[in-house]
Amino acid sequence: MSKRQPDSSPPTDENDREIGAEAPQAAPANVPEPSGRTAAGLPAHLQDLAQTARDYAKASSSGNTRKAYAADWRHYSAWARRQNLPALPPDPQVIGLYVAACASGGAGPKPCSAPTIERRLSALMWNFAQRGETFDRSDRHVATVLAGIRRTHGRPPVQKEAVLPEDLLAMIATLDLGDLRGLRDRAILLLGFAGGLRRSEIVGLDCRPEDGLTGGWIEFFDDGLLLTLRGKTGWREVEIGRGSSDATCPVVALETWLKFGRISVGPLFRRVVGGKVGADRLTDKHVARVVKRTALAAGVRGDLTEGERGRKFSGHSLRAGLASSAEVDERYVQKQLGHASAEMTRRYQRRRDRFRVNLTKAAGL
């Protein structure tokens, strides 16, 4: 079977971040006119084109990113209103006060972490730009305050626990494979691990390229599975080879789900309601819930309390698990995960046997 290549390579934003930011509130995104004006004054024959331009502008970022940016804008606007300060036009002194309030707990129920504040600044820059305003993030009223926050409150990034191969097998053993949900969730776990996929990439997959190009599509080969994905840095291909046995093979697990789910077109992973497969695509939150639930059921990291274990696992645990377990040249792991640098890949490579490579002895001491 020949490979199909995508027609274009539009980059997309991705919200499946492991480190730092607090989860934004889900809210409808209001995308202003790029020029700050309405299309009401345009001639009738340009109204449809104006709507097309708005649709393309909206598609320039992912829905999750727009929701996060909208939530951050409401947060800033509400704080400015409470302080009797103008939200617009952007004033570096006002934004510097806002940043300080976020860090000290004066802008919400609890202080924000430095990565969360940086995300909110990015959201403000985006929102200002959409309204035709400019804001210099390097202005001393903002940059110096942010540098002080990093120095005062900076701490190592919080990383999710990596799901290792033995953990994954124990997690799959907790699923009911006589049930459609069990077959689906097994395919999600194995595919996410073997592909080193983000949770949004898993649920964004379709059966065919003509099914809408939400996030990519799949193609079966004799030796494995080819995923064409639209990720953070554009389009990329991910190869998933067949496993050593049918019980642990991600390709067989996916074939089984598609067969019994009677799925040949449209979204790959869907809701199961009343024992029947529906048409609705799963959300990326389902992947996180499946990882967390099965890890707890399998007793992974039983040395921790249940509350600690619940906070340790997420959709990123599958991605980190592959990076930590694959005993191959690092560049192959980097390519599979779609990282632009080896340094980013190394952040995902965390094993519990930290001293497996002992450079002290290797140096002769």
C-alpha cells in the first residue's frame, strides 16, 4: 500500500503539556475580527469571503488553545476591573502589577506558578494582537518582575510518572476484554505507548485522510501501522511495528477494536453507550482518565498513597514510558515523539533505576 502525503503543513498548538500550567477552564473562545472591526460595512459580495477569513483565522490555533487564552483573558480583565484599572490599551505597569498579583495570590484563590504566569502572559499578547494592540513583553515593568518571580518561586518542573512496559501489561490486565470499552481502552493504551503519542493525537485520529483531517489518519501494512499526525510542529509520520505477541501488539489491539466496533470511517476512538459504539469522538481527557484509572487498579507505584498515585499519572505517562523504556539510539526516540531537540527527549527519559549508568565507576573511581 502506498503512503499518502498531506497537502499542506499547517502547525497547530497543543495543550497536552505535562509541566507547569494549571488546567484552564473550558470556555467558548471569542475570536475578534483580525482588524478589530466588524464585517458589517463590507459590500454584500465580500461577506462570504469575510466569514471565510474569520474561519481561517480561527483555525490558526487549536480549540483547546483558544479556550485557554479566552479563560486567561477573562482572568486578567476581571482582576483589572476589581482594581479599577483599564484592561485596554495594554499598560506595562498594569500588567506588571497583574503578574505580581498572580504570583502572590492576589489575583485568585491561590498563587500561580511561574509557568502558569508565563502562559497567561502569552495569552495576553495573543489577545492584545487580536484587538490590534501591541505589547512588549520585554518591557522592564514586566520582565524584571517576572525574573524576580522565577528566582523567588522557581522550582523543578513537576513530571508525571512514566508507565513502563511491565506497568502497561498490568494495567491492560485490569480491563474487561469481553466488553467494547475494554477493547477500545486497550487499543488506546498500547497505541499511545508504542507511538509515544500525546493524548490529543490519540483521539484526533481518523480511519482515512478523507474523513476530515482533524488530527491525522492511519494506514495498515503487513509489518505494522503508519500514523500520519498533525502535531505541534506540523505533519509527521509515526511508524508502529507489530509486537512480539498478539496480546501485547498495538496493531492487533487496534484491528480488534475496529472489527468489533464496526468502524471503517470517521473517528478512530469513540464513545461506547449502552453497549454500542456511537459516532462521537472521545475527548483527550478520556485518555488521561484511562491511564489514571488502570494504573490505580493495577497497583502501579504501590509504595505511594492513593492520593499521591492519582496525581502521578496522566496521558503523558504513556509518552514518557516509551521514551524511558526503548533501548535504542536516542535519535529514533526523538523522531517518534516528534521533538525538535534531543534535550526535550531527555526530559521524558526517566527510569526508576536512575543509577543504571554509573559514570563514577566508568571514569575509574
